Amino acid sequence: MSIYDELGVRRVINGAATLTAWGGSIMPPEVVQAMVDASTAFVDLHDLQRKVGDEIARLTHNEAAYVSNGCAAAMVLATAACMTGLDEDKQKNLPFADDLKNEVIVHKMTRVPYDFCIRQVGGRLVEIGDESGTSQTDLERAINDKTAAMFYFPNANCDSTTIPLHESVEICHSRGVPLLVDGAAQIPPVKNLWRWTRDEGADLAMFSGGKALRGPQSAGLAVGRREIIEAMRANGAPHQLIGRPMKVGKEEMCGMLAAVRWYLGLDEQKLLHRYDQQTRFLIETMEALPGVSARRSFPSEAGQPMPRAEIVLDPNVIKRSRDEVLAALIDGDPPIYLFDSEQHGILINPQTLYNNEEELVASRLSELLQ
């Protein structure tokens, strides 16, 4: 009997996304084994964190790397790093930061709920631009002697309202301001692990460990300039500072390294081709039903180069509403989680469908819609 059976927790089929609330993703055996191996001995966490970071940096063509307690914790520590550097007095005073450089610039149209991580360390958000776009002048005017950093949230769906990354980097660096990229869900493509930092000049890029990388759900990754990584280490656990509650265990550190190695060993184009095949199967199966239309939705909601199947119901033919269908899927056995779309449809994401689960999703949908 598994622990889930013992506790009476139902396994679910996740056709929505690598969401934390539903467990992120499923770790491959290589990652699980690395975590088991790491659990069998005591080690110096400072030494392990540095050596794991050095190896991940080498693999991803970066100066340095740091395993964090999720991407949100990386945002906290990166903000702290830009505000305090290695100054212990400044570190000890956080989150009281009004005497420090504590303004952080963000594009208004790419604000995400997670930017509270900037504020919780004492950062003050400064928005630039609006739905009509953002100019270079907007960014230049926002920079002053209180500016600690700019946070950049890349999303292909918002390109028309933001300043391109390389232009933002150029403006920020001309004024001595670091630019940090929140790429939590921006893998694939795997080249983002080095493209933003090595190729486009960003000072730091941060990623979730438990999404496409399929590492530990409670881990994240920061890669980039050594100076910022060192300041993140200084503010983070096991030091008794702002990052102490964001502890990373030896198991997560080793699991994150194994996940990076595992993903870099994948044929990413083959993986994306699999997503296309799953999406095509779902579209063709659903379109065969009366009152149902389907299309390929691309890119994903996070701007990733991945397709999703969008299913739209004709209310004149289908007697159940979209929300009733989604609720019935959750109430089934096993529960199936899908997304709703702005077009009053249902979105199916193949990224988290394993072992031909798209066939079960299509079958259950067909039963509910006929």
C-alpha cells in the first residue's frame, strides 16, 4: 500500500500545467536516486551548496549558480543580494530597507503574483509602461540613486508591451543597475539556462526546480553573475538572516543537480514533438464529437514554446456548461485537472500528461460531452 492509499489521498491526472498546488511535476528515477543517496550522510551544507553550484554553473555556461528553496525564494534572496551585497550590517537589518537602495523596477504589464517576494524583503516596486507599451525613456526615468535592480518577467504573450531584454540590459547597465530575470516556468527551451545571462547580458536568471526540469518540487535555481550569487548565499540559509526560513536540504541540492544533468541529456526537440503529437490526438478526438470544436493553442500561458489543445463547447448542442464539465472531471476517478480558457473553452496541456494519459482524458471528455 502506498502512502497516498494509506492516507486516503487520491492521485490525479494533471492536464493543466506544472502547478505547485498539484505537485509540480514528477521526478525521474535519476533525481529520486540522487536525493536518496544524499540522505545517507552528514555533510557541510556550505561546502555542498558551493560545489553543487559550481557544477551547475559549468553545465549551464554561467559564472555561478545557487540552489534555492523554489524560484520564489530565489527572488527573495536575489532582491536581498542587490540591496545588501556582502555588508553584514545591511543584511541583519532586513526587511527594514528604507535606508538602502530598495526600489525594484518592473514592467507593469508583466506583473505576476509572485513579485510579493520582492516586497517581503523590503523592496519597493516601481512600475513602468502600460497596456499601450513601454519606452526606453520610461525605464531611464525610473532609475535613480535608490534603484536596487530591475526584475524582468519574460513572456512571449507580452512582447508588444515590454522593452526587449537586451535593450533593458543595456539601459540598466549604463546606470550600474543589475537586471534579474524571473524565468520560473520558462523551460523549455533549455537554452534559457544560459541565453539570458551569457548571451543577452542579464545578471541573474531564476527558475523553478519542480516544473519542466522535473527536480525536487521544493527547489529552485539561480544562475548568473558570481557577485550576486555570493550575496544570495550570504543572505540565505543556514545563515540566520532573511533567508533562514527558506532552507534547502542536502537532498534538494543533489536532486537539483541531477535534474539539470537529466534535462540536458534529453532530446528536447523529441520532447516537444511528443507534446505536438499528444495535442494533435486530443484535437482530432474532440473534433469528432458533435457540438465540439478544437484548436492548437500556442504558445502556452507562460509563453513557453509548447502547444495546448483548446476545446470549445457549443451550448446549443452540449447540455453541460464548461464549468460543469470541469467539475465532473475533478469528481471522477481518478480526478482530472484541466484549465479553463478565456474563450470559454477547456485547455489541455500535454506537458504533465504521462504514460498515454491523453487517451484517458479524451475518453472521459467524450463520455461527458456525448
